[in-house]
Amino acid sequence: MLPRRLALLLAVLLLVMGTVRIGWMAGHQPVLGYANQFDMGRTSACFGLWPDLPEPARYQAHREAPIAQYVEGEHRPDECYASSELLFTGIAMATWKLAADAGMATPTAMDLRYVGAVKAIALVLLALIFTCLLRDRPRWMLAHAVVFMVVVADPVVTLWLNTLYTEFAAVFFAYAAVMCLLMIVGNAPDRGGWYLAFGVALLGLGLSRQQHALLPACLLLLAWPAIWQNRQRLALPLGIAACAVVALQAVVIPRPPSIRAANNVNVVLGTLLPAAGNQENALAQLGLPAECAAVIGANWYVRMGENIGARCPDVMTLPRLQVIKLLAAEPMIAVRALMKAAPLSQPALLRYVGIEENKLYATLKEQNPVFAFSIAPAV
């Protein structure tokens, strides 16, 4: 049996190592983090927080490298992507303003590392809480510490710290939900606090991004036997919460039309129709005109030399019910699409955007404001 003191010592050592890895990434100079390939603008639009670039460059993608300094500007509610990621950015902005009022930060521009610091602190605090709560289970405590150091503190996760992307919120709340699930199933099924924490984590995970709306329901199914056996009265509220996430993402939370159009083009034209056994019948099933056949295989970024808005405009507003009907009529489409996608899966680290702020950024901005963007090569 693993001695408790030895397990605690090893767990603390692993936590320190993981914290150092996270802190190095969050506080690195120049900034480390994924550059904006446009999606960061969805969070910027909610707070009016934009890269310190002249207009209109601040509203555009800058994939070459991240930009450290962000300034307050125009709010764009129609482009705002409501997600649990806003929680971290909101806390970071409030912290920056308090620091600026105290004379400890520049009031005209916020360093993106404020966001990274908030996320890093939240991640480390969460790990410390779980470690303390697992102290009576030495093996579990040590296993959690290993996962924290090896997986959670890995650059696959921490490169999202100094960004405004929604991916960190998904990882953070998934980490919390899985740990709560393990506690409910194997360690403390009779303690109501774990169920409350599990519910909060499920909400955060489901609201992190529209594509994650069904994840809370999947995790809830795994915990359902333990919940039904030990806290039956909490089964219904947790089920309602999981269903509410789906309803919020599908119906209540507005999405910019461009996001819906891009998703439809990528899913229908780029994924499902190329996998259809009979593409003409599939188009008819979807209610799309025959002219759309010319752009089957295109996606939002690779348009095969065609103007999708002119050639197949109906796909951009296609109801999702039509897609469900197509898959119900020909389920092999989904199977073929998954078989095709598996060998094309990308590595966990993004390769098409830069990850380090260029040291020449400030100099270039002074010399020519029009070209004041980072030019570090993609890594």
C-alpha cells in the first residue's frame, strides 16, 4: 500500500512542476499563445476589447503571431459569441482596470497576459482543491497529480491561456466535471456538494461552445447510476440542467449569421454531401437546388473558385432539421464521413497559426501603423 505521506509528497512535487509549466507559459515574454485566426474577435466583440492596431486591422484575423496589447473600443453585440469563456475575460478586464487605477498597469492598453494569469490561477486553484479533497485516497491523489502535470499543464492546453478563444473554458470545465464525476462514482457518492459542483461544471462545459452542448448529457449518463442510487432527488435537476444547456445553445443564445453560414457550409458541402452515395438524391433530401452540386466538397475557407453565396445561397441558412432528416434517411453518410475524417485528424497543436509574439511588433507599429502586425512565422 502506498504510504500516505509519500503520496502527498509526490503529489505536491507534481503540482509544483505543473504550476511551473503553466506559469512559464502564461507569463512568458514575448507572449506565447495562439494567434487570432478570427474567432477571438467573437469574444472581443462582447467586451469591446481589440488588438492595439489601427482600424480596420484590429477587427481582422492576424494568424502570423499573437498580439500582446489590447485596447478598449467598439462593442459589437451582434458579433458577440456568448460562452463561459467570457467569465475569464471579464475577470481579467476587471483586474486590469483595478491595477490601472492603482497605478500598477497601463490604463490605455491591457496586456493579454492578464487573461492568461486569470486562467492559470483558476487552473492551479482547481488542482489544489481536488488534491486536498483526495488526501484520504493516496493513490487517487497521486494519479490526479500526474494527470495535472502531464496533461492539464501541457502546452496543448496552456497555449490557450493568453487568448480569447473558447477552448480553454471547455478544457477547464471538462476537467472539473470529470473530477467531480469520479468523486461521485468512486469516493463520496453521499456528499451533496459534489453534485452541486458537478452541475456547475456541466453548465460551464456545455456553454463553452455550441459544439459542446451535448457533452454535459454524456457525462451525466455516466454518473446517472450513482446519482440514482445515492441522491435520487438530484437526478431530475441535473437532467434539467443538461437539457437546458442544449436548449440554450440551440435556441436561446443568438449566433452571428456568419457562424451559422460557415458551420452549414463546412458540414453540408464539405463533409456530408461528399460522403453521400447519391449526391443528387441527397441534395433533394436537403431541399437544395441542383446548382449546389458544383460546390460539393467546398468549405468556408476553400471555395473551389466559386462564390458559394451566389452558387448555393440556400445552404447558408439550411435548417438543421433537414440535416437530421438526411442522416436518418441515409445513415451511412455519417459513417463514411467519420471514416474519412479519422486519417485527416490534425495534431493537438495548431500548425496554421503563430504562437509567439514577434519582438519587432512595437518597432513596426512606430514605423508604419498600417502594417502594425506581428510577422512571426507559424510554428
